[in-house]
Amino acid sequence: MLAGITYFQAIVMGILQGATELFPVSSLGHGVLVPGLLGWTNLVNSQSHSESFFLAFIVGLHVGTAVALIVFYWRTWKNLLASLGPQSSLVRQRGVRMTWALNDPATDPDYRTLFLLVIATIPVGIIGLAFEHKLRVLFVKPLSAAIFLTINGVIMGAGELLRRKRARHAASVTLRTLSPLSAVGVGTSQIAALFAGISRSGVTIVSGLGAGMDHEESANFAFLLATPVILLAGLLKVPDLFGPLGSGVLGQSLVGALFAAVTAYLSVKFLTRWFHSKTLWPFAIYSLVVGVACIIRFS
């Protein structure tokens, strides 16, 4: 073990990343809490360093998770990207030119969805580039992660209560009818996930519910939004993995990424079915119980 991480730890962290990145319980939070609970001081201590092998290792896990999302949604992404052509499928059927007017009936729904994804990703992209590393170093401590995980549970519980109240008075919004302003609001909520313990998918789904979407639409939008963010976060730091920081962890990173990819694929497959008819309540309760228990443990 040259750089402080074993292959067993890499496998565990890969499975953990693949599951908790998509299950609304925070991958970053669990990436801090689980090593602390297992007594893996080599990982706990390295996470708070401004430069460490662990941050290089995480790069591989993020790329593996993003690849799994791309594979799962490949048909969707194929259609979205195809809408950038001279004529979209819907436009060809109607024999009219594609338009930038998002509310124009002639606008290809795939084109509109892609536009919403792009503008919704901009806020978290800017803030992430500026502050992600600083926040990671500052808050990747077990007690902080436990507190934010508890807050994560509160956010999801509050989101469900507000959704129940709203559902009585308004019809559900879909991606085809979601306004650009609402899309930006949903995307901006991902910024909260820069704090270890707050789930990216959790806050995004809650924001989607607040915008009027149902659970299934919100979850799919959240997973599509997460794909470019997770992929770019990994790819931008790939040089770290192949530089001095990655010395001794390249093999572990590849193994971890493989397990992260497989677990992420199974997770998103399960969750897209789950949110077809179920809610965030089990994840909210889990976050509250585990968060409070870990606050007591690490206080």
C-alpha cells in the first residue's frame, strides 16, 4: 500500500460512491462518515488536506459514476444531442424550421430539454469551480458531515410536506412545460451539495417538486442534471490522478471506478422505478436517524 489506500477500501468506497451519489443521502457525506465509523484514519486524515491521494482517488469514482449515468440514459442523451442538428425529429415531421423560442409549439421537446439542462448547470458549474475544493477541505469532517446529513433529512421531509400541499391545488409540471427560470432554480439547488452531507439528488428532486414536477419527473431531471456536473468534476481533475497525487492509487482508482459504475447503474435503475410511485420519505428518515446518531458518535 504505497499511498495509503488498500484495494478493499477502494472497492468499499466505490460501492459507496455509486450508491449514495444517486440515492438522496449524500455521497460526500457518507464518504466522510463511513471511513470514520470504520476507523480508516488513513482516509479520514487525508480528506482534510488541501492536496492528497484521496482527492485524486475520488476523481476515478466520479468518472465511473458519470459513465454509468451516460450508459443508462444513452438513448435520452442521443436524442437530446440530435436535436442540435439542422432539423430535429419533430421539426422534420412538421416540415418547419427549428426555433430558439422555447414556448413555440414547433420547438423540438428534446431541444428544449437540452437547453434547460444547459442553463440549469451553469450556476453550480461556476460556484463549484470557485469554491468546491475550499468547502471540501473545510467541511469534510465527520461531525460536520453528520450535521449536514441531518439537515438533508429535514430538507427532504419539508419538500414532501410542501409537495403534498401543492398537489391538492395544482397539476404537475413536466419537463416539456417547465419554465427556464424554474429550471435554473432547480439547477442552482445543486450548490447545496458542495457541503458534505447534503445530497445532490435529494435537493434537486426537492427543488423539482417545488417547481411543480412529480417525483418521477423530478428524479429524471435530477439524474440528467447530475451527469455533466459529475463528469466534468472528474475530468477536470484527471491530471491529478496521473500526476504526483495519484502515485500509488491509480490501480485502486480504476477498481473503485469500476465498482462505482456498476453500483451507480443499478442504483439509478432502481430509483427511476422507485420514484414512479414512491416518495423521498424513507431517505429523509434515514438521513435524520443516521445523521443524529453520527452527531452523537463524533461529538
